[in-house]
Amino acid sequence: MNKTTKMVIVLTVITGLSGAILSSWDSVTKPKIEYHKLQALKVAISDVLPSYDYYEEKDIDGKTIYIGKLNDSTQPTGIAFKVDGSGFQGNLSIMVGVDPSFTSITGIKVLEQIETPGLGTKIVEDPSNKTDPFWFPEQFVGVIFSPQINVVKNSIPQNSNEIQAISGATISSKAVVRILNEDISIMKELYQSVN
């Protein structure tokens, strides 16, 4: 057996073993990853909904919504759902809470993002703002999205449908607003079609 044949055999065995190890490791880690994603989803629902005792999960045309309710009432306190869209670097996944009439936002929480570290990641947390590192997502609470949410740069929002952009990350700020503007109206139509 010549040297080349031996190298091919050795590399084939190493590749086969590596693939088998990775495949078995995936089966070990996958359930844990899914469990942690579910826990993060539950926390996000809790963060964006106003006070509630329990929530109902409802599927409407392939979209899942979470309806927060109080024990002594059949009326919802708020509605939460996940929205997705493209940001500056890649996909953004956001949990959104709205009031039952779909007129204002009760909260948002970014679930997944791969924005530019130190700039676009401020849509989740702004470590440079020592007094309020969560100022960007918190400013959406109470925002009216009729006719749509608008972004203002380098100034304080003056209207109830405006939010302030992150300095140096205007594209990421606008991406969040664009996703919310597009998907909230879609979810409103879906929700009202069954209620």
C-alpha cells in the first residue's frame, strides 16, 4: 500500500469518526437547546404582557398568539406574539405585546439578533447608558402604532407614535420599527378575524 492510499484511508476514518461524534452530540444537546428556547419564550411573554394570571396559546393561520387573562375575567389584558424580519446584519426575532384593541404596545423583547456588537446590539441592551441600559426597548411601552410608528433621530420623540433611534445604529432602530409596523397590522387582522 502506497503513502497516498494510507493517507486517504486515515483521513476517511477520521472524517467518519468526527461525523459520528458530532451527530451523537447533536442528539444530546438538541433537547436542552429547545428547553432553553421555550424558557426564554415564556420569560419574553411575561415581559411584554401587562398584568395577567395566565395566558392562552392560540394558533391562527400558522401564527401563535398568547392571550393574557386575569382569573376573574374572560377579557384579555393583552396579546403577545412573535414577529420576525431582517435587521442590518441578519434576522431579528421580537416578542411584542399589545393591548386587546391593538392600539398601543405594552412591551417588546428582542429574542434573537446578530446586529453589530456595540452598536446594533443596543436594541437589546445599551451598556453605555449606565442609568437605563434598556432604554431602547422600554420606549416602546405605550407607543401608539396608528397610523404607524415613526423613528426620530437626534431628538426626543414629540408624538405618541414616535421612538428615538439609537445613535450610530439607526438602521437597526429602523429595522425594529419596520418589522413592528408590518407585522402588528397583519396580526391585528388575523386576531380580529377570529374574535
